[in-house]
Amino acid sequence: MSNFANERKTRTSPSLQWATRVSDHTEVTLLIYSLEAITRIGKNFPIIFLSLASLNTLMAANDFLANSVEFGVLNSLFAASGFIFLAQLHHNNKIQPISSNADVLETPAILETKEKEV
């Protein structure tokens, strides 16, 4: 009886390995598609954030006109924080642009030493 059980285990294990390979392939494919979606959203992130901050500004104006001061102040805070975040994002991109090449990004100390050598 133990021999039959051992044979049965060896027969099912290759099929289980195939199932894990297929599921690993689907998981990798799903990961690739989700990363593509994230990069598309990330490229348009400032535009999306600007539109949400502008929407909060409009909602704050509407709340103040409707005599709802509490929600007007809350939406004003959200809008102000959104615009501040966009200003910081724009300022950081001016200082150090994002580059895929690691050799391009050099610290100011390295640049100063290179200028002194020349």
C-alpha cells in the first residue's frame, strides 16, 4: 500500500508544478500590466493633482456661497495643500530633473570639484 501511495504522489507532483508555473506566469503578466497602468498615471500625476486642487477650490467657493463655512474652510485647506504640493513638485523638478541615467545625476560637490580641476 505504501508503494501505491508513493507512485500516486509522484504522478500528481508534475501537474502541481505546471499549475504553479501557469499561475506564476499570470501573476507576472498581471504585475506588468499593473506597472504599466501606474506609470501612465504617474506621467499625468501633476495634471490630475491640479484638477483635484482646482475642484476643491470650486467646492470651497460653493460652500462659502451656500453659508457652509465649515466645509468651505475644509475644502480651502485641501485646495491650498494641493497647490503647495504642486509648487513643491515643480520646484524639485527644476532643481534636479528625473533621469534614467545614473551618470547624469551628480551632486553639487562633485560638480564643484570638477570645476576646480579645470
